[in-house]
Amino acid sequence: MINLTGTKKAKVLFYTDDETIEALDHLAALKKMDRNAVLREAAKKFIVTELKKAVKDSEEYKAIIESARKKFSNK
């Protein structure tokens, strides 16, 4: 098992035969970064993507967009 620590608060545990480790190593080599840096970068992108989805799916966002559409269509 390999324990990757992205931050002091979060840990990711991979088994050594996991294909994800190999993919992370290849990506790290291409980017000339270490495995943890690649993992942190991927986690940030994932979090941002999920937050964007959550915002777009929220009722508040839909109401704001609908209000803006009505406002600009009346001009």
C-alpha cells in the first residue's frame, strides 16, 4: 500500500498494484512534477468541476438565470 498525503487533513490510500499509481507516475513524469503534486492538481480540478455542477443545478442559480433572461428579453 502507498499512502499519499495531499494535505495535512486528507490522505489517499492506493494499493501498490493499483493502475492509478502507474497513471499518476506517468503523468508526473510528463509534467516533471512529483506524484503528490499531480494528485493535488487533479483533486483541485475535480473539486472545482463538482462545485460548478452543484451551482448550476441549484434552484438559486436557475432563478437568477431566469430573472436575467426575462430582464434582457424585455429590452
